Amino acid sequence: MNLTLKIWRQKNAASPGGFETHEARDVSPDMSFLEMLDMVNERLIAAGQEPFVFDSDCREGICGTCSLVINGVPHGGRKGTTVCQLHMRHFQDGQTITIEPWRARAFPLVKDLIVDRTAFDRIMLAGGFISVNTGNAPEANALPVSKEIADLAMDAAACIGCGACVAVCKNASAMLFVAAKVSHLNYLPQGRAEKDRRVKNMVAQMDQEGFGNCTVTGSCEAVCPKEINLDFIAKMNRDYAVAVVKGELKANSGGGVG
Amino acid sequence: MNFFMKIWHSSLGKKYIMGISGFVLVFFIVTHLMGNLQIFVGPYWINTYGLFLHERHEILWPARIVLLTMVVLHIWSAFKLRAENQAARPVSYAGNPAPFAASYASRTLMMSGIIIAAFAVFHLLHYALGVRAVNLTGINFSTLQDSQGRPDLYLMLLLGFSRWPISVFYIIAIGLLCLHLSHGMRAMFQSVGWKWTFGGVSHLPDKIARWFALIIFILYVSIPVAVMCGYGKAYKERALQHLTANAISGKESAR
Ligand code: HEM
Ligand code: FES
């Protein structure tokens, strides 16, 4: 099949960007979207032109690195699919395809189709972990977890942190990402000890990064390659309210029998 | 104070303010509806109710103050959230595609909200303050009295909805209010973290929101529709004859 591609070209965040139009000839319907772009890039290199830079790593839908907005929809809008798993058979011969990077103030552009998603890393550093000393793995049955809770935590943990939720949201809100990360640990007994602190710190960091707010439009859950749903945002809202209302107890300085 | 500023400055906190103020406004929408529906019981009922409310300043004024505070908080946080949301996406996508998979109601909250606010101002001028210039009947609503000398709310509604442009504006505004609520109530439950399965119904709050909006629409709109279809016609005509008779005798005695 033959396609017309309108691809975003931008040297860096400081210089202005714009679309470049390229013809992609003899595309196999069995190619993935990224393989199709590889082919376009190889032809550009062969012709002495500069290839487009884009992010990818595992190419099997598990790492969350690939990040392209296709015809206005992150990952192309097929249910539960990352762009590395999106195949060209879902497009029509002769179609024009627009390819853009994630667009959000909190994800500054690096080059062409690559954006800087370290804002997510900083949110994780604010509370997306469990404080324990390392050592031998504990006895597996010491902390019972019910099937329902384990399933919920697993659904939340499926988040690969790609940022498509931010990219698709009309408010560029990171609520679904943060909710998945907060819920994953807050559901489990290992994470529950730091539940309040976690949700407060991660939300504070999210706000500081300049993401937008949630209007519950549901765009994020529709585009999420791991099909994480809005229920986790409700859970985060609830956890945050509880944490804020509860406040914090402070131990007497010194303490102990002394 | 520190506690409130913290809530105000956090993204989730503003959504709590949005949701809680929205909830109080929804509560008002329901009580107001129950008051209005008494038109179908008859003039005696609704006029007794109206007089009761007006004489109970200890209910009326706190309610007005709370409602006004909620309206201010709701609108203020709506604009603050909007400003932050727009700042979060400085460069938009090519051709400004409509938000993917987002319902019409969820995309138009600001539009429906602003039109509701404009309607509310008109509505207050029309009925609560009885400004004659906006009711298109030429009659001063604040002077209407029933046979017992009480303010005649029943007649006021019959006259108010006897002009079709007013009824049409009313119906459109109620439609937009219910559009706002069909998504707003869903968002409200979500904002305060209530979204679970109850009694075997999954996402019960989402369903409540949709049904609630539809029922509210039907009940509110039933009043202007009934009046336009001739409900209370005999009462209205009798009262109008009475009004003209009074006006004539008033003029004569003035001469
Ligand atoms: C009787 C009048 C009103 C009622 C009952 C009402 C109710 C609600 C409710 C329940 C919500 C959901 C809150 C949440 O997301 O937690 C909401 C959201 C919203 N309302 Fe209203 N509202 C009213 C008037 C207005 C007005 C006058 C405006 C605008 C000037 C407005 C603008 C908005 C906006 C923009 C949102 C969405 C905020 C966001 O999620 O980003 N509303 N409303
Ligand atoms: S490249 Fe790893 S998910 Fe697409």
C-alpha cells in the first residue's frame, strides 16, 4: 500500500516546528507502524536526508516507550494497543496519516517526535515505592491478599507509564497515570502503611509538574494501551480526601523512656 | 485557613470544591422542583408554600447565603480549572480534533454552565424580583394577589409561561442544565471517590447521574408545557378579568 505521511519535524524545543510531507511507497500491511517509519527513515538516509527521531524500545507493547499521536489520537486509538503493536492493515491504501509527538507542557519536546517524560519519573520518586530494607524475600503466605484485591492491584500495576493518557486528555491531565501508580501500592498490604503520605506526595508532585485537571471525559481510559479505567481515579480521589482530612500525627521530639 | 488554602491549591482539592458546590446546587434544584410541582395541586397549596417561605426569614436568608456562596465557589473554581487546563497544553494537535471518546456533555460543561448562569439571572428578574419589563405580559407580577390577599404564585406561573418565547427559553435552559448534570453528577461522584458497585449494579453513580438528569428534565419541563397546553386557563382568565376591572376602577377613582 502507498501512504502520504505528514510528520512533525522540530529541531529542539527552542526552534519552531512544522509538518513535513513524505510519501511511503510499498508499505506491507503486515508491518507495524514503527517498522513502516523505520522504512521511511532508511529511505531518507539513503537519499542523504535527515531521518525522523521517535521513541521505541521493546516493540512488543510492554515498555511504554513508543509515543506517537496518529491522526490526533495517541497510539492510533485501537483498543488496548501501543503504536509499536499497531499494524498497517488497519489503514487504507492512499490514506494521509498525521504523526505528531505527545503534546503537554509537562512533556517538553526533545526533537521531532520525542518528548521528555521525566515528569513521570519525578512523580514516582515522590511516592511510587515502598520503603523497606532489602534482604531475603519474605515468606509468601505471611501477608494474605484476597483475590479481588490482588486483581485490582494487578490491573493498576499494568500501567506502562507511556503517557498516552496525558497526550489524549483535553486538559493534559496525568490523573490516570498517577491514580494507577497510587492505587497499585495502596491496595496491597505492603503499600498500605504509607498510603496517605504516598497519595499526598504524588499528587503534589503531579500538580507541580504542570499537568491539567480531570474533567472525567474518559478519553484516557479509551486510549490506554493497558485499558486502565477511571475507577482508579475515583479511588485516588477518595484516598487523597481521607489523607487530607485525617492530617498527620507527629511524635514527641526525643520520645522513648529516655 | 491553611487547610483550606491547601485544598484550594491542589488539583484534587479544586475538584472537591467543584463537586461539593455542585452537589449543594443539585440539592437546591430538587427542592426548587418540589416547590414548583405544587402548581399541579392547585393555587391554594402553592400560594401557602410561597407565603411560608417568604415569612420564614430564618430559613430564607441562610439558604440564600449558602446558595450564593456555592455559586461563587463553583464558578470561581470552574474558571481556575479551565485556566490551568489550557496552560497544560500550550501546543494543540493538528486540526484541533475533538477530544477522543469524550461525550458531548463532558466537552461542553463550560458552555452549558455559562448559559445556565445567564438564564438564572433572567429567571430571578422574571419571577423572584418581578421585573415587569422582562415578562412580556405587561403585568406587574409582584402585585398579583389571590382571593385571600396572598401573593399569587399560581397565577404568576400561569402568566409567566403564557408567552411562548419565555417558555421556549426556559425549556432550552432546563435542557442545558440537565446536559450539565448528566455529566456533572457523574464527575461529582468521581471527584469525591464514589464509583463502586452497589446492590449488584456496576457503576451505580454513573447510572444515577443519567437517570436523574432525565427525570429532572421531564418534571421541570412539564410545567411550561402544561401551561401552554391550557392548564389553569379558567383561573387565569378569571384573574385577568378581575385585574382589568380593578385597573379600570383604579383609573376612575384616580380621576
Ligand atoms: C444550578 C447550576 C449548576 C449545577 C447544579 C451544577 C452542577 C455541577 C456539577 C455536579 C459538576 C461536577 C463537579 C465535579 O466535577 O466534581 C459541575 C461541573 C462543572 N460546572 Fe457546574 N453546575 C451549575 C452551574 C454552573 C455554572 C453557572 C457554570 C459556569 C459558569 C458551571 C461550570 C461547570 C464546569 C466548567 C464544570 C466542570 C469542571 C471540571 O471538571 O473541569 N456550572 N457542575
Ligand atoms: S516500544 Fe515498548 S511499548 Fe511500544
